[in-house]
Amino acid sequence: MSTDTMSERLAKLREKNKMTQTDVARALSVSSALISAYEKNERNPSIDRLVALADIYHTSTDYILGRTAQNSNALLLDISDLSEKQIRILRELVDDMRMQHFEKIISS
């Protein structure tokens, strides 16, 4: 298992997703100070927020908690050469696909 703490993983995941603390805070409807506190190991997210963070970062709660060493649920894409607009469009597309999948499961 990795020696990264949950706070370190949260910061790394945010950076890998090219998001600011403000971006994450908006997605969770919380303050950026709270996201900062999570990343500084000053506060721990509630279970609901932990699940939401996993969804935002396209990973598992086990990975965030350090229970698995690999981010096995993630599809890693090199987005370093994409514009902010292109990255936003990709995120929206993935979110739309996830919602469609969720709606399909519910209606089954």
C-alpha cells in the first residue's frame, strides 16, 4: 500500500484533474477553505463528501482512503496539451455518460 495520506491523495487527485480548490468547492457546494483543510489534514470529509470527491476525481473511495495503492477505477488521459475549455467539455461529457448510466440502473 502507498504511504500517501488521504490529504496528500486528495491534493494529488485535484492537481491531476487540473482543478483548483475553488473548483472542487463549487462542485461540493462548500468553501474552498474546507477543501484546503482536507488537503492539509486539518479536517476529514464526511462519508457523503468522500463519495462525492471520488465521483469528482473519477476514482474510488478506497483509493482516496489509502486502502488500495492504485487508482484502478481511473482512466488516465494526458490532458496537459488541452485548453481549459476542452478539459471542461471532456468533464461534462463524462458526467453526462455517468448520469445516463446511473439513470439506466435506476430504471432497471
